[in-house]
Amino acid sequence: MMYPAKQMSKAVPATLPALHSRTVQAWIRSMFLALLLMAAFSPSISSASTAEELTDIEQIQQLKARYFRLMDTKQWQQWGEVFTEDATVQATSLIITINWQGRSQIVAQNSSFLLLAKTVHHGHMPEITLTSPTTATGIWAMEDRLEFPLVAYHGWGHYNETYQKVNGQWKIKSLVLTRLRERLGTVLTD
């Protein structure tokens, strides 16, 4: 959008130096130089594999986002695809103890358990560590709400997970859900 000169002078305080001034140009050059130096001496910025590592971390975050969305929308076949064939899931809560082995058991048991429930799962603040080009670990703060026909459950805790890259795709290899707080109550009506 172009601003007429009259309006522009009102939008920019007169005390700011013009962008073409030598002082501002020198400041911009020094900031650019500082960024280049940080990149040159910081392994996390200058590493040749950084772009690949950041891409892997983003793919793992997308994987976990699909895990939550597909579970809450009960798209069980697609939900199963977030796991490796030999994945494990462990969790203990006020309403269930889980120790499932293998993708098919994980999908069958979870879809049966949540058959009549309305669910909302959220994952927050991921701490993802790449342990090799094809393996990683992750910790996610979590909150979930499960509403069954007669009881509502609200939980908070952490997912501790391992990931494996299979045929170029990240999958959940193991998942351990640890609860910090739980609340049982009655179902709220809509």
C-alpha cells in the first residue's frame, strides 16, 4: 500500500532517523555482521545438517499433531499409521491401565476404549532430541478431556516417546503417558 507523503509524515515520528541515514545503514550492517558471526561460530546455526535436523523435528511435531487429531476424530486406520508396526504404549490412570504391544493391538484397544467417548487431546511444549538420523526422543506436556456417557475425565501430564524413521517417515516407536493430575467428574451437557 502506498501512503501519500502527507500521511506518512504523520505515521512516522519526526525523531526517528531516516532509513537512508548513514547511522541506520551502519547499524543494519553491524547487525547483519553479528548474525553472520553467530552462524559461523555456533554449531546449532552453522551445521550443514541443521536444515535436515529442523525438518526432522518439524516432521515429528506434525506426526504428534496427527496423533491427537486423528484420535479425537476417531479416524482409527489413519491414527494407526502414526505408529511403527512393533510400537508399545503404556499408561496408568484412575480409569485405565494400558500396556499395549504392536500397532494392531494399540488401534484395536484404544478405538474400543474410546468408542462412546468425546475426547479432546492437546500436546504442548515439545522437547525433541534427535539421537541418530533415524531415531529421536520426545517429551510433550499434555492435557486431555474424555467424556463418557456417565463420567468425565480430565488429565494432565507428559508423554515420553521414542520415534523411528521408517521408509523416510517418522513414526512413534514407544509411548509412555505419565499423569501428574487427574480429575473425575460428571459430564457437562452441551
